[in-house]
Amino acid sequence: MTIDRRVLPADSRVSMTAARDGWPLRTYFQPAQGRPRGSILWLGGRGDIFEKYVESLNAWAAAGRSVTSFDWRGQGGSGRTGSDPRVGHIDDFAPWIDDLAAFYDDWRAREPGPHFVMGHSMGGHLLLRALAERRIAPEGVVLSAPMLGFDTGALPFGVAKALSALMARFTSSRHKAWPANEKPAPPSASRQAFLTHDDARYADELWWKAHDDVLVLGPPSWRWMAAAYRSIAGLRMPGVIEHIVTPVQIVATEGDELVSPQAIRDFAARLPHAQLLMLGPEVAHEVLRERDGPRDQAMSAIAAFMDAIG
């Protein structure tokens, strides 16, 4: 199905809803087309906006599943949690888990089942953590390139975690963990190369942000980094995720230079009911925004996973 990725579907709506503490969250909803076959809650990654995924969201709605999403507090159209609107900041991931749990409860009560929750990158991490903490219980879960470890090269996880904690002690929400791009990289490094090899889909993201600079977010703060390492370390503890009985489809790639492919494989092996699709090294981090071949493979795997559940 071909759509204009720079126009929201005519039957979709964008609105604001309040989190339990009153924080405004920008939300997206698109009703199911044809025979209803359940509902999807989509969770984007760090710095993401739901406009980036309108192609996938529309495809799922066309397949009969209502689609809902929201921008995490602190990014997109849901305000900022730090003093610099271009720095991605949070002191701890717990408020995001609270937001997800409350939003999920309200969404599940109003949308028909079966209920599927999908998360990309940081959204996948938060989704897995919410499952581990027994805060949500959907019928199925999809993790797209989940943030379960970082590509730190030869630097061990524990050392990187300690370094981030040290830097967080001496910096504020305004201090970027690195100057630009999606990871520490030379000035000449291509942001697109980290995300997708599809020029048109990458340009779509730039178009949306050029038309509304409120949606623009740069690198994370050191405090965000420290919080991320603490949260990942918590999920790495034995017994934390092994109790999860929810079916989980993981779609990831050996070519990911932002999150760790090995960490994804390790976590998949610990989940009792996980299916893992690892695409090749020619595929970058944003699997659902890649070139048609690998993207079609990922979308087909996700569709088959949902169809098997209901």
C-alpha cells in the first residue's frame, strides 16, 4: 500500500491527553478499517515522533487493527523535561513506566482486543520493563530494535555505566552527552547511516521536523544516559524477565550501530515465549523505516505474529 508519508491519514486524529500527574501527552489515533481485528499501541524511541511511522501505522489500521500512539513526556509534542528544549533529558525512567502503565490501562479499556503493544528502541526497552514489572499485560508484544544495550565498542558495560553516572553527577539537564548525531561519532558521520538506508523515508522525518520545530530533539543529557544504564542493568538481573509469559516478537538487525545486537540476542534467549528475527548487516537501526526489502520482511513477520494470536 502506497501512501503520502508527509500527510496524516484522513481518518486519524492528533490530540492532547493528560498523564495521571497532569503532564500533557500528544497522542495519535487511527481507527481500524474493515473488520475489526484488535488494537495496537505504538511506542516510539528516544527523540521519536509518531509521524515517522505513519506508513506502518496506516498499514496496520488497513489490516483491521486500531492504532494508538503517544509522544513520551520530554520529547515530540509532549513538552520537555529539561531546561534546554534540544537536549533529551530525564533523571530516571520510572515516570515513563508510570505514563505507559496508565495510558495502557485507559487504552485497553476503550479499544477492542486482542491488544498488542509495540515499541521501537527506547520504546521497546520501556515496554519490556513494563512487562517485567507486571504493569501491563497485553496479548502480544513486538520489540523493534529494542534498546537493551549500547554499541560501546571495547568499553565494557559496567565501565560505561560508571562513567555515565560520574558525568551525571557533575552536569545538568542542559549538558549533552555528545555534541550532535545519534551517538558519539566524528563530525563527518552520517546520522542517516545509523538509522536507515532509505533516502526517501529519512527525508520524511526531516520534513516533519522542518514544518514543526517543536518536534526537534537533539542528543541526550548525561543524566539520561545514566538513567538508561541503570534501567538496562536492572533488566539484566537474573529472574527479572524470565517470568514474562506474554508472546514477544523481536525484530532487530546485525547492522545496528546504536543498540547492541548481541544484547538483543541475549535477552531473546531469556524470554520464554520470544521469536527473534535478526536481519542482516545491510539493515540499520530503524527497521520499519528501512528499504522495502528488509522492511517488508519485518512487517510480514509482525503480521504473522499478530495473526497467530488473533
